[in-house]
Amino acid sequence: MNLISGIQQVGVGVHNADTAFKWFRQTLGINAKIFDDEAEAALMINYTGNKVHKRRAILAMNMNGGGGTEIWQFTSRKSSEPAQPVTWGDLGINAIKIKSNNVKQTYDNLNGNPKSELYISPDGNQSFFVHDENRNAYQLVNDGSWFKKRTYMQGGVCGALIGVSNIEQSVKFYKEAFGMNEVVYDKTGTFEDLGDNYKSKKFRRVLLKLKNDYRGAFSRLLGDVQIELIQTLDETPVKIFDNRYWGDIGFIHLCFDVPDMNLLKHQAEKAGYHFTVDSADTFDMGDSGGRFAYVEDPDGTLIEMVETHKVPVMKKFGIYFNLKNRKQQKPLPNWMVGMLGLNKVK
């Protein structure tokens, strides 16, 4: 049984939330603003220097399908950038995977954006990378799980490329804590799709996939999950967030949508993985709310889990989805999920 119902979002630390949302909207079609909230991040003090900091967060989705981006900006301090540019295999989230059903067409459409060459990935499909203004990397990849059905589609988040120090331990973590049991490939060597600067460097890469069985309320929108683990075999990796706070520039967490948090917590702790943060009940984020928790992977990368209880549909009219007392295992009807598209910003 799947313990997660897709990737809800990836946290992206930025200097300016407005310009970041504009980039996601114009470049990747992540244009439905689910919430835009300013508050204190009181429960995350273990990751913000034991001090409560204020922040602004914007959650945006692409309604074709896939997870969203939680654009995250400190408002009580200046965000810190990595001491050096992230290199493949550094410990943490190296890149986010964005779904497309025609990667070549997506590549041709993204004129005017800094992007890599079009490569063949280890799974035999085309892929390429594009970067935002904060030098964060996004990999456009092939995916067949969609909320909408069109001849050509570019969607939201379907996965992540995560640097690890020991692939065996990390594979065990994702299998035992989250039920990701399908191994698409496990390859060691040099890889053309990582770019010219890495063509002589050796890596081990494992791609895990979870086929969505549509148990959660928004599972039909979120789709399948791809988690790629990458381990450098020639270099000593550094921790991307070493001496920095959660919320600083970069990919701050990967967030899974969870139908039943109690069940997931039981399974994770049974396997030896303990939550480091747990709101225990509904955490009010103003426009939205839910139970959220965090667990660390074997290298300390933060994985967020959210059991959604409240989602705004048309905030100005006071229309919300209230899911707290609903059976979380059953997906919402497509027409109801589609109403989130009313929040699109053109």
C-alpha cells in the first residue's frame, strides 16, 4: 500500500517571492496561486538557529498535473546563499523534476531561458535542465500521469534529484518510510545528461518510482513520483545547507502529500525513522491548514509530510475545501479539484 499520495510541493527558498512566482508562472506554467501567507515559522526553530523567524510563503500549482512549488522568503532576515554553487552529488536536493509528455516540445518552447542541451537520461528518455534566477536547477523529464488530457502538456513537480552519501541507506529510507519500491534503474559510471563539466566524473544513480494508486484527496492531480538518488564517487560531497537555515536560498524540503499521517508515522518509526517536527493537529496557515511533520533522510535532507485539512478555492468568497473530517483515502471528484484552477494568475 502506498503511504503517500504524491508530491504536494517542493520548498524553494528565494530572495524575492514576487519575482520567483513570476518566473514559475511564465516559465513552467505553475500559475495557480493556492495560498499567499505571511507568518512566523515557530515550529521550525530547530532549523532556524533556535530563533523564530518570519516568512512569506506562496504555494503555486500547474493544473495540468503534478505537485507545486512553495516559494519561501524570509521577511525577518536576509536569506543566505550557498557558500559555493551546488554540484551534482552534493548532499541535499540538487534539482527538481518537472513533468512533460513531450520534452522536445517543452525544450523548444523555453526560448530565452538559460537551459542545458537536450540529453538522453539513463532511463532512455529525453531530458534537460533549466535554471531560475537563484541558480536552482529544474530537470524537465518524461511523465505519463496527468490530471488533464491534452496532446501536449507541461506540468508541475513530479520528483527530485537528491544527493546522498550512501545510496544503499537512502534507497532503504525511501522504500521503508514511504513505500517507494520500484527501481527504474541503478547505474554507475559517467553520464552525458549531467553536462560537459561532469562528463569525466563517476557517479552512481538510482531512480525510484511510485505509481500513484489514487488514495488521497488530491492524488489524481499530483500523479506519480520519481525520486532519483545520486552519489558522487570521485569527489567529497558537501552539505548544501551546511551552516545555513531551512528557508535560505535553494530547495529547502521535498513535501509528500499524506492521506493518513498516523499510519505513516507508525510505519516510519517502526523502520527507525523518527519525526523531528510534528504539528500533531491542524496547523493554521491562514488561507490553508493541515497537520504537517518533518523527517530527515540519512544525510539530513528535510522531507516534509502534510495531511491536508483546509484548502482555499475562492478565498474572496470564503469558499474552502474542508477535509479534516473526510475519509482521506478517497480522491476528490475531478471537477472539485479543477476548481483550484480558479486561482490562476495570468
